[in-house]
Amino acid sequence: MAYQGYGQFPGYGGPPGGPGGYPAQQGFPQQDPLAGYFASVAGGDGQINADELQRCLSQAGLCGNYQSFSLETCRIMIAMLDRDMSGKLGFNEFKELWVCVNGWKQHFMANDTDRSGSVEANELMQAFSNMGYRMSPQALNGILKRYSKDGKIYFDDYVTCCVKLRALTDAFRRRDTAQQGFVNFAYDDVSITRTRSTQPVTNALQ
């Protein structure tokens, strides 16, 4: 799967940098408007778990008029950026997550023209295409079967799918050092990757 456009990666048509194609974050000023939301729910260790992330995103209004993120979606979000596999996010990681999710939201809104909170199958395909995903019909059909409800994809499920595709693409890129478009995964690699995404690797990366 070629990954070009929003959220580009080196070797796949994009510049180096942090998640979403943005520069990697190196710290944030105290006056950052997100710092207050984060600090209000963070524990004494300065990190947040899935429950706290759910409250933080709701308080910060990231979902806008869409339904708030489920706890499971928040767990998957944390897994995407939880580099030390602690099950929590620090503020810098939270800020990276915010950039990613906000970008995905903009693509969703561009296709949710009637503001119903959902997109049709062809609109989902267009959203993925705009983000640079080049997916096989089989992979897209698998996503629709797994995440659609009455033929529609709702915002929470859409973000879950974006997070999983992002995590799998990131794992693929790290191993495709020769930029050939295919990699070999050891058993441990597959196990670790699947803790970050329950989407089948071969299907999602076609």
C-alpha cells in the first residue's frame, strides 16, 4: 500500500517528521491551550491512561458535534503512540495524538456533508484516498464489514480505523528499510504489532 499525502512517511512519498506528517514535537510551552485540559486529568506521574484520555478529549471538545470517543477507541489511540508500552501518554505524546486526530476529523467532515456523523462507503474511500491510502478493494471491503453499521461508518469507528491503519503503516515502514514495498515479520514483531492494532496486517497493508 502506498502511503502518500496526509500523514506521509519517508520512503512513501512524504517528508520525515512526527505523526500526521507534522514535525516531531520536542516540548510545548506552558501557555499551550491543551496543557490545561491535560493537567486537569493527568495523574501525579504527568501521564494519562485511557479513561483520562477519554475525559480530556471530551473536555477539550475535539469531537465537536460528533459522539465522544469510546473507551476502546481511546485505548487504541494510546497504543499508537505508547512507545514504552506503559499504557499511558505524556503531554508531548498527547499533543501528537491531537494533531493526528484533528487531521482525520477534517477529512471526515469534508465527506460528511450532511453532518449526520457518518459517511457512506464511497465517502470513506474518498476520505482514505485524500489521506493518501491506496487500498485494495478486498482491504476496503474488509474494513466496511468490520466497522460499518447499516452501511455507514460513524466518526468513532472511523477514527479507530485510521489509528489502526496508521500504526500498521508505521510498523511496516520501520521494517521496509530498502523501501521495496514488502517486509518479513518475525513472530514477536507480529505479536507486538497486533497489540497496537487488531486489524490483520496483510489485509490492512495491501
